[in-house]
Amino acid sequence: MHIEIKRAYTPTQPGDGYRVLVDRLWPRGVSKQDLNLDAWSKEVAPSSELRRWFGHDPEKWEEFRERYLKELKQGTAARDLLDSVTGERLTLVYAARDTAHNHALVLQEYLKTLISK
């Protein structure tokens, strides 16, 4: 399975495959129709406490990454997400502005480890 990530504000492409919003909150200013989602997986997003603590501060990135991976490993949401995918391409949709420091990157990495097991 191929796993991509894409901002919610980036236009949908025919090759996106199975599109899943992986945020707890709906992206501001985007209609449900414009996102063209197959699913919304709030459970796979970082906990509200972790999200607030991180606050998209790049200086907290490494610790955020470790804490989020711990959350993912303790739950079943990531495995459940993979089990729900139809097709060979999964696009994780997220709203964060920072494309280098966001939870979708961590989730993508973690999902790839689950697939390779």
C-alpha cells in the first residue's frame, strides 16, 4: 500500500485513492464537499492534550513525535484505519500549515511500519 499525505487546502487529485481526514477538528474554511473524503478518523489524531501542548512549535517536534508514537502504539486506531482502506493508495489529509512538523508525517511513518510487519 502506498501512503501519501496532503493538506486539506490542496485540491483533490484523481490518484489520491482512499482519502482520510486525520485531524480531530474540521479544517477551517473547507466544506465537506471540497475535501472529498472517504472517512474521517478523529481517533488516529493526537490527543487534544498533546495537540495543545505541541502547538505546532518546531522546537517541541522531537518530543511531540515520541509522545504521539507512544499514543499510536497504545491504541488500535492506526490498525483500524489500515483495515478500513480500500485500494492500494491511502492519502492522509491534515490541516496544519507546517508541512515539515505535523502529526500526519508521524502517522504516515507509523502506518508504514505496520504494513511492513
